[in-house]
Amino acid sequence: MKITFLGGGNMATALIGGLLGKGFAADDLAVIELNEDGRRHLETRYGVRTHAAPDAAAMACDVIVLAVKPQQMKTAMVPLVPMLSSQIVVSIAAGLRLDDMSRWLGGYRRLVRTMPNTPALIGAGITGLCALPEVDDSGRANAERILQAVGSTVWIDDEARMDAVTAVSGSGPAYVFMFIEALQQAGEALGFTPEQARQLAIETTLGAARLAAQSEEPAAILRERVTSKGGTTEAALQTMAQREVLQGIVAGVFAANARGRELGEQLGQD
């Protein structure tokens, strides 16, 4: 499978590194990157082919990964239109809807929309994918194979739920970072050094996540097993319940979902 990236930013380089780590040949990967320094960096670090603009050589591929910023996507897509034939086009840009991208590509329909998250930068991401009906099983498999180079994947049948993917897993790392920040802040206030508080907060979060991943029990049951009646954990959770921490997180995810729909409307305007 030959893959061409439109844009060579952080997520594109994470995918390139992941693909090379999975055994892809550098010769099968190409990047269309406007910035000369960016092209030089990609060639030196990864050994991939680079192009300053879309041309026949760059477009001689099976999959095109759209990896430019959402606000720049419409303009960046225009030069691709006359050179599209049977390639699968995979977007990793947040918020852009399939029908809007298809319209910008002159009605081209072999499109897959994805939403990776930032842990993909270290190969620990989770990506939601949604495809137009014109993408066959082979095309879906190729798109999934690319995103699985940086983590796990889940297919979403209804594109309307892609905003929810953004709200839960796309924005989700920020919620976790805020929790780590809170634990560290509390630890420092209780007398630990910043280094000690950081280690306690991060290792606790990592360990709890690993335990949840390896257990078949719901998170609520795992929480109950840590909570002894009349103990320290119960005291903490009762205080958090009084502050409506759980409800606040759920409300925040719903707010992100609503904002995602709004941004999709704005970005999709002609």
C-alpha cells in the first residue's frame, strides 16, 4: 500500500513513524509539504519522499491522508481534484464532515473521516472512523491499518456520532490531564515536592487505567472495590459528589459534543 500525506505536521509524523515501525517501507510513504524546512526534516528523519505540491508522483498512491488544519483544508484540497482516480481519501482533521469534503473534492466519494487523539503521538491513541458508502471493505481495511499504526480503532456507523467521538476521546486527554493536575496540586499542598506529587499522580492514573483495561468489570464496580465504608476513599468521593465532579465531567463532554456540531457547520460553509 502506497500512502501520501497532505501535510507533514505532528499527527502526520506520528502516523509515519508508526507505519515505519509496523514494517512499512519508507519508499511507499510520501508527504506533500509546503514548507521547505519541513520537507527536509521529513526526508532526514524518516527517509520518506516529499513534494512541495501535489503532482503525478505524489498522487500515485492507494491512500491519501489529509493532515492539514481544518481551517486550511478546503483550499488545500483544490489541487487534488483533477488527480483523483480510485484513491481512498482519509481525513484526520477534526470537525470536517464527509459530505462537505466530498463537495470540495468535486463530488469524490471514496472518503473516510477519522478522529485520532493526541496519545497517538506515542502510539497509544484511539481513533474513531466513519466512511461513506462508496468506500469498500478493502478501502476501510486500508484506512484502519493506517490509524492502527498509532493505537486502536473503532468504526462509527453514524457520522452524526463523530462529534461525540471528538467529545469523549478526542478531547478526553485534556480531562485526564486536568485530573492529574488536580492530584498533583493536592499532593503539593499536602507537603510533597512537585516531583513527588507528579510521580504519585501520573503513576496512579496509569495504574488505574491499566487495571480498568485488564478487567471485565465496569469502572463503577472497580471504584466501589476501592471504597471502604467509613474510609478515606469514601470521604474523598463524598466530597467530590457534593461538588458534583462526576456531573461536571459528563456536562463538559456534552458541551464539547455540541461545540463540535457547531464547528462542523461553520467549517462546512462554502
